[in-house]
Amino acid sequence: MKCKNCNNIVGETHSYCPYCGQKMGLGRLNFKQLLKDLWISFTNTDQGILHLIKHLAYRPGEVAREYISGRRKSYFNPFNYLLITVAIALYFIAQFEVIALDYSKIESDDKELLQFAFRYFNVFILLMWPIHGFLIWLFFKGRETNYVENLTFTAYLSGQTMLYYILALALFMMLPSLLTTLGTIIGLLISIWYMLAILQFYQTKSFWSILKIILIITLTNMISQGIIFMTFQWYRTWFV
Ligand SMILES: [Zn+2]
């Protein structure tokens, strides 16, 4: 048999090409194959998205650490994960924004800003991703990770945070009257998860590290609120 990817001759017994690793005996691309690949990319127990989501939920720092140290085949790609969650969020916001937030109950001054922040929260998470990576890198410099490795780490964190927000959105839709309470609880839970992620990633439990993470969270919030406020002013000047 000839490998369709690298043209090397491969024995009949191989399921994967020993030269390039491509699966042998691939058929033509068609819709059925496309759906099958999509299904596998979700459910695959080694590198599927569901597998990743589960592991990111309770050992986010370790997942990122393993990925960076070379276990690339064990986990779904962080950058694809971020892009996919951004896309899902986009769909969700378009569908459910109005139902999730009852704007009539909110003061009109805040309403527009909130609506704006809500509608584009995926854009802001995406914008914050490199800043986020930079802050963590800066505060934990000297621990043998470079900026790109921190970017990889924060891609996982941002993707998973996006997923949590989508779930929160679904929850708000069901219980709109509890928006403020649930918002506070969810925000707190995400912050704790985020702190554990960094502690795991840098394999530390020191008090000093926890202080640094609190500082990172505070700075991240200030910067993202600043960005939201500035882009909102800009948006209002030019588009409204
Ligand atoms: Zn090959």
C-alpha cells in the first residue's frame, strides 16, 4: 500500500503510516466522513474536546504543563479549543442575550455598557488572552517558562472560562431573578479555579504565589474593564 500523505510504500498490516503517522486506507472526503471526524474530535477519549474539558475542570494547570512539556497528542490543541469556544459563545450570545438579561430592570446608564460588554464578551476574552499570558509570565518570571508557553496556558484558561460563561448564561436564562447572586458566586468560583490553575501550572503552593495571583486577577479585571469602557466610548462615538 502507498501512503496517501507521503507516498512511501507501507506494509498491509499497518493501520498508520510509519513514516508520517497518517491513517492508512483513508477514503474520499464526503459528508459522512466529515460528521464522523467531527464526532471523533468531540468524543475521542485521548484528545477529544470532552476529554479536555473534563481534565481542564479539575487539573487545568497540569494539563497545560503536560501539553507544554510535550504530551501534544494527549490533549486537544489549546488554540483550536479557544477558537471553538469563541465560536460557540458567539452563537449563544446571538440566540439568548435578550432572554438572559432583562435590560428593562437595569438603570439606563449602565444598560448600554452592560449590553455592550455582554454582547462582545468573547471578543474581550480573546483580546485579553495575550495580556493575560503576559501578566502571568511577568509575575512568575524566572520559573523557566517563556511567553509562548504562558500563551498556550492562557489559551486553555480562556477557552475554559468562555465555556463557563456559556454555562452561566444558560443558567441565567433559567433563573433570571438570581442574576446578581449567581453572577457573584460564579465569578468567585471561576477565580478560585483560575488560582488553582496557576498554582498547578507553576507547581507551587506558597503564600507569595497566591498573593501574586490575586494581584494578577485584580490587574486583569482592571485592564479588561478599562478596555471594555474605552471601546464602548469609541463604539458610541463612531457607531451610535
Ligand atoms: Zn506516510
